[in-house]
Amino acid sequence: MQAFLKKSLYKLSYNHSYVIISFNTKKGDIMTAQDKELEQLHDTIISDVNSLVDKYMSIVGWDVPENNEDEAKDKILAIIKDAIKKIEEES
């Protein structure tokens, strides 16, 4: 189960103004203490990622008068996804 969770620990998608992180578990899997802790942290992690996107959207908005918000969101999310990918590769 740990390998399954490691590979599918996050799934980032941008839906309107929220980043959604979902955990994938197989039916019948037994939740460990670590799984339960991560489940409790789920909403906090989502909030933190949303705050991170909002932070950089604000910075880009201040610094770039002709800012295209949709394009900026896509690029910020691509940077975050790239960072997550690099972290996964280090593990």
C-alpha cells in the first residue's frame, strides 16, 4: 500500500479558484496511522497549496500590469507540479 500511496499521493488539478489534492486508495485497503494522519491533514494541505497559488498570483498581478490571470495560474501550477515531481524523484 505504501508504494501505491507514494505514486498517487497527490493529484493536482485547478478547478475554478481551488486546487484539489486527492488521495487514491483501493477499496479494501486498511488505513494505517500514517494514512489517518494524512487524511486529517488533507484540508490543511489543500488550503496551503491554495494559499501558495494565491500568493504568487498576487505577486504577478502587482508586478505585471497586463497580467493574464488564466495564463499566470497555468504557469504557477506548472512550476508547483515540477517542484513536486523533483521532490518525488529525490525520494
